[in-house]
Amino acid sequence: MILVIALLALAAWATISTFVELRRDGYRRVPTDWRRLAGRDLHQEAESGRLYR
């Protein structure tokens, strides 16, 4: 019975600490800063022999 209680306590601790670390890791959706991206031109990416409209 002590082993079952210890296993449940360990599982609870692991679950709670996982959620805490996921909140603290800093990985968030951040909007793209379009000023920092290079301009894209469709003619630079076109392959020769292909027709792009």
C-alpha cells in the first residue's frame, strides 16, 4: 500500500511540475515582425522554362 501511495504521489508531482515548466519555458506564439524579413520577389524564385502568372 505504501508503494501505491508513493507511486501516486510521484505521478502527481511529475504532472504538476510538467505543467509548471511548460508555463515557464518561454515558448509562445509571437507575431511575425515583417520589417525584419527580406523582401520576396516571385520572379527571383521562378524556374527557367516555367510560366508564372
